[in-house]
Amino acid sequence: MKNVTIRNLSDEVHRAIRQRAAAHERSIEAEMRAILTDAVQPPERIKLGTRLAEIWAADPLTEEEHALLNNRDRTPHEPMEFPE
């Protein structure tokens, strides 16, 4: 875990965070972690894996599409060569 130092925080903001922390029954440090986490990782954010699973569940492949995928050429490609 990383540490962060916040300098020049106004008394008013510090007081508001302290009151908010007390209301949530946690330390000021824990409250600041919660505020930062909520700001950068909101619960309503779309997660790629979840979205792909929703798409798959809504429109699964047909038998024909499965056959196309299973019968594709699986020969490895030759690596690209670049001129020097």
C-alpha cells in the first residue's frame, strides 16, 4: 500500500472530515480513504467482466457460430520481421 501526505488542508475541510468520520464511526484516516475510494471507484462504475457476462447471457452464440469458432484454423502465425 502507498502512503499519501496532504499538505495545506484548511481547518474548515479538516473539521468537516473529522465530523464525517465521527458520523461513520471511523478514524479521519479511514474516512479519507473511503472518500478517495468512492471518488475513483464509484459503485455504479461499469466493470468490463461484468458487462461482457451480461452481453453473453443476453445473446449467446448459436450452434452455427460455435461451429465456426471450433473449426477455425489454429495454426500459429509466423512472427513479423522488421527491416533493420
